[in-house]
Amino acid sequence: MTRAEPRPPPSALKYSGYGVPIPTKTQNASIGGVYRNQEDDFLLGYAEHIGKATSSVAELVAAKRGLELALENKWLDLWIEGDAKDVINVLLNRVVLKSKEDAKHAIDINEMVTMFRRFNASHVYRKANKVADKFAKMGYKMNKPRIWKHGPPNEVLRLLYGDSKGTEFHARNNSVK
């Protein structure tokens, strides 16, 4: 089966990240994501519990953390995908957010985006990237942030293979820069 979504250009890396609220009365949330090259080889994954947060804040924090990790690793050609359309619109500088906390994260994100040589952001359905979703859910159990650089954890190996085979569909593509 061929991949359903477009691949990043040869010099670009793809980051898929999600933020998820933990279904409890405390409104805690976690984030997680994965970086891959154009052949879908795993480069880095992370999971993190972020404390009390709305779903929109969790998604924005996941995008922001994804940008931070890319900049730390000097990955300056980046393709981000996510399922939160408002976050994609923030990444593409197409939306003004009303919540003060959301707007604060959006300002940080927009400043970071300018540091990339090339940048692309696209919307995907959450089921199109089960690896990033799994990393985000793994963050529920984390006492401190965890980064995997030399290989994915066992919990995502099967999912990583399924995502790379393109078993799900990409919703749409938008680019900037």
C-alpha cells in the first residue's frame, strides 16, 4: 500500500505531536510526539505530563515542544502535522486566539517558526499518526519528561511500522515560507 499523505521534501524532517487531556476531574494533560525523516525512519520521540491544562493548551504546548526540540537539534527544515486545526492555523499565522493562555503560547510558537529555514504545517486526522498519539498517552504516566533518541520504546514499534506503511489518510496540506 502506498503512503496516503505527502512526504516531506528530502531535506525536511516530519514532526507529529499531540496534546491530550487526561480524563479525570483534575484536568491534567500530557503531550508527546515523534520526528521522522522522509523515509519514515524514527529520529526522536518524547512523552511528557504537563499538569493542569485545557485540550487547546495541551495541543499548543505539544506544537511548541516540537518546535523547541527541532531547534535544539538544529533541524531547521521542518514539516509539522497535527489534528488540531486551530494549532495548524496558529503555526501558519492565520488565527488570533481569544484565551489569554492560548494566545501566550501562540506568540511563542509564531516567534519560533521564524527561526526555521523552511517550514510546513498540515492537518491530519489523529488516527493518521498512531505513534504520536501513543507518545502523548504515554505522557500520562511520566513523572518527568522523557526523550527517546536512539530508538523508539517497545510500546510504539508496531505502530511505527503501521504509520510508515500509510494505512491512514492525510486530511490536507498547508505550507508557509
